[in-house]
Amino acid sequence: SLSLGSLTSSNIFHDDLGPPQYKTITLERGPDGLGFSIVGGYGSPHGDLPIYVKTVFAKGAAADDGHLKRGDQIIAVNGQSLEGVTHEEAVAILKRTKGIVTLTVLS
């Protein structure tokens, strides 16, 4: 029988940066919005994908904060999971946010 003890993260992730880390990023929506665009989503042209950060704009809350990076996977917005949402739904969820926005990301 396979013991779970043998499944170390080094076997699963062949990434020099180590395993991805969950992190919480808090942004304050300003006049320029949250300051990033997203790609992916359920039913996307590339298949059913998680929501990823496509671009962090030079101006905006994400750039000011400095923690959000291109390629980060957005797991949840203000505690609302983005699992299984379409691209349009994810955009709507992000647009609906006001003031302080808490993102859970996998980076």
C-alpha cells in the first residue's frame, strides 16, 4: 500500500521556487479600480480553467500594494470562492467589490 508519507511536496512540484503558497492580499479599490486583469474561467476557449491574473497594470491598487503577480491564481474574492465560475462571473464578482477587497491567491 502507498503511504501518504512518501508523497512529499518535492515529488509533486518540480518547481525551483518551491510549492505554491496561499496568500491573502488586501487591496483598496481606488479610482483606477483594482488594477489587474484576469484570464481563464470555466468554459473558456482553453477549457475549464482557474482564474489567473493576466496583467497587473502600472497604475492601480494591485501595483500600489505590490504583492499580486502575473500568473497568480485567484482562489477567492472577499471569501467568495471562484471555483467553477466563468470568466464573466469572475469579472462581475471583482467589479461588484467596493472599498477594501480581500483576495485569496495561490502564488
